[in-house]
Amino acid sequence: MNIVALILYAIFAVVGFGWRTWVQWRRTGDTGLRLHADPGSVAWWAKLAFIAAIAAGVAAPIAGLAGLDPLTLLDRPALRIAGVAVALAGIAATAIAQLQMGTSWRIGVDPNERTELVTTGIFARVRNPIFTAMAITAAGLALVVANIIGVVGFAALVVALQLQVRAVEEPYLRRAHGAAYDRYIDTTGRFLPGL
């Protein structure tokens, strides 16, 4: 299953980052990548946690192939098969949410930039469906590899997403969109509908 996890991870990387960056560049002439963060800032810590999650996502199946034993609790064929289905659903949901974000799609935040506030499609129910889909993908991959590195990678991603959303993106969107963003918060969940 570690080979399957590597293949799924590669598909996720191509769909979630490579393909979407290319689409953004073709539509706007801009990649949408806003990767700069001042050292020591919350955005910087979020980026480090995200890098740790990416590294763990690759390292977990490689470690499994090298002989790292799976965690007893997760070492169940049904869980691993479910993990494949969950990861595939997460990859598909990531692509759909990114497409629905249109030209407002970005990785990172430029505080001097203002994009349209997207409130339609899945964004009418959830403010951060791309991040939710990424977490679903990571949870599925952690189930597929079933080792401690995969679990730690999933935890690092959850920390990264929480930091990025709560301390970087939400304050930025509140400054950029004011009362419109406050009204949007009142009708949507942060990561899941109704929450």
C-alpha cells in the first residue's frame, strides 16, 4: 500500500499544486503563489508546519517501504482500503473547490492584494473547502500508510491549516472585505458546514 500512497500523493501534488498553478497562470498571467512570509511571523510558522506536512507525506510511504512498521491500531486492510477512497475523494474535492474559487485562487496571502470574495458554489457553505479537502486527502493517506510518520504529517497539516486560516487569512479577508466578510462568516462554517 505504500506504493499506492506515493502514487496518490503524486496525483494530489500534480492536481492540487502543479495543475492549478498552471491554470491560474493561463487565466491571469500570474501563478497565484504568494509564498513569502516574514521569519517568526504566524504565516512563517504556518508555512513551516505545511512544509513539515509535505515532507511527512512523502517520507511516510518511503519509510514504510524501507521497513517502518505500521501502527497496530491502523494496520487493518479495511482501513487502508478506506484510506485510498478517502484520499481519492479529497483529491477530487480539492480540484473542484479550487476551480470554484476561480481567479481568486492563491497559495498564501499578499496583504497588499485584493481578490474577489468567493461566496458561491461550495464556498456558500464552507469558507475553506480547499483546506478541508486537503485535510481529507492527508487523513486518507495516513490511513493508507498507517505509520507514525503519516499520522504526524496529518497532524502537522491540521496545525498548518488552523494557523493559516485563523491567524493569516481570516484577518486579511476581514481587512479586505469588511462587513461583507463578517456577513459571510455568519452564514458559513470555517471548515465544515454549520461549524
